[in-house]
Amino acid sequence: MLDPTASTSSTSDIARLYAEVLQRAVFARDALALEMALTEASDLGRDLIALEIPLEEVGELHHEALMRLSRANPDLPLSQIAARITAPLMEATMAYSLAFREQLERRASALVNARLEQSRRLEAVGTLAAGIAHDFNNILGAILGFSELLEDELAPESAGRHHLAYIQQASFRARDLIARMLTFARDLADSPVPVEVVALVRETLALLRASLPAGARVEFTPAVDEAWVLAEPSQIQQIVMNLCINAADAIGQAQGRIEIGVEWVRRPEGTPAARADLVRLSVSDDGEGMTPEVRERVFDPFFTTKAPGKGSGLGLSVIHGLVGKLGGQIRIESAPGRGSRFVIELPRLIQGADTAPDSGANHSERST
């Protein structure tokens, strides 16, 4: 059996080993020797999956092994070699294909289970948020109301007035946090409307740019003139704002770039809802990137890598919930030191005003 960590993990080493196995099959003198060679060839094909060698490369290994045998035995007819090793080649290929399919099924099952578990966690936190948010708002309303009454009784420059300002500021932050929790827990509105994403992203960025760090350069490069979805405008705005703020936080105080794109994506024929294309919204940054461990937890409510007091850990959870309610999907492409890219795909709403993508056009808007 192959050791994925051994020196035989390179393609040339595997081809050499494979040729040796097949040579034993070609020159086997009895049924036992042939059976052992067949078994080893089958095991070798099964072990290829552990090295994550693509299926098409397995065929190349077979061909290279055959050529090695032919060069090593010029007096032996190639047809005789090919006839003798047909069985081990088929055994190895079948073993590889079965192992490859089993691994795909295991990975798919693990992914489905992970997504179900994440959905259960999000649902639980959403239920909790909805249950306590209104009570918190009542408490905060009382704090803010009485603080305003007390403010009128204090001298403008007094220490008490100064301390009261801190109380009000903290209360406003708490109120904003409760509003985000309610957004996270709230169901999709009963009356979504057609929303044109390109114009709405442009409008949102105009509002957002002033609050981003000076070193973050924003580039909006839509690949289409218009892209319509069925949603509430505030939902799309919140998705764009949260992703851009998250990208700016990843860049920090350094010089960096945030790229926003909008394009159409056609669903493959024969897939569910094949009649509907997708609108893809992407937000990329060249910040610090994420480790695999962080990527797995990034949508968990209240999970954050920021310093205490710097973030609530609800921004990406809210986005995850909004995208799911809009019938879309979200994925992350990220690695430490290589930045991050968030990709959101929503069902596209066909409008008569939609303009077909122009491959020669360059819809690029930049700001610093």
C-alpha cells in the first residue's frame, strides 16, 4: 500500500512502481503470482485516491507504465504485453473509481451534516434573539428616556452631564445591537419587491465610503448593466455594507483594496430551478485572510476574531440568514495571507430592462 507521505507520492515514482507491478503480472509464471500482481495493482489503484490524483491522471499512469514495459522488453510484442495487463489495469481503474465515489459520498454527507448543524445553531440563536430583544428594547427605552430627563437637570459642563453622555452612548450601541439581533431572527418580509442590484450597490457604496478607512481603496466592477432580484432594498444594502465593513476590518490600517462585482450566472441545464439564472454578488479584499478553522465558524452567531468591544460577531450571521431567506447561497474563498472573497448567488429576476452582458465593456468604478 502507498504511503501518501512517502517519496512515492510524486507522479513519476507512482508510474515507476506501477510499471513494476504490471511487469510482474506480465511475466507471472503461475496463477498465484498473477493473482498477487493483480491484487497489488488493485490496491495501488485504491491508494491513488489517498494522494488525491485526478482520475484523468490515472489513465496517463497506465499509459506510462505500458511504455516502460515496452521499452524494457523490446523483444516482447506490445500486443502481448497489453493483453496480459488488461486485467490489472481494469482492476486498478475500477478500484480507484469506487474509492473516489465513496470519498465523494463521505464528503457530501459530512458537508450536508455540517450545514444542518449550522442551520440548527442559527435557528436556536434566532429564537433566543427574538424572545429577548423586545424585552431589552423596553429596558433600553426606559434608560434612554430617564437619561434625557436627567440631562435637562444637569449643567452643560458638569461632570454628571459628561458621565450621562457615556450612559446614553452605551445605550445607543446596545439598541443597535438589539436591532441587528432582530434582523437576524426576523423572517423574510411578506412583500419583497424587484430590486436592481447594480444601482443599489452603487448607492450603498456612496454612503459607505466615507466611513471606511482611508487606506481601503474600493473598486466596483459590475460585469452587467442591470441585475434584478426579488428582495427588500434594505436587505441587499445590509449585505453589501456588512461585507464591505468586514473587508475593511480585514485590511486594518494598512493600504488595501476592496473589490465588489456583480454578474449573471446561468444554471446548468437539467438542474432544479433551471429556468432561473443567478445574480452573483462578490466582495473581495487583500487583507489577512482566514484559517480553515475560522472559515468553518465565521457564520456562527457571536463568533468574532476581533478584540473585545470591537465587534458583536453578528454581521456575517445576519448575512447568512438574509441570503438563505432570499433563496440564495453564500460561500467563502480565503486563506491566511491571501485575503478573502465572499460570493453570494441569488435567484435572478428577469426584467425587460435587463441589458445583456457586454464582454468588451469595462464597467469599472474606483475610489480611494
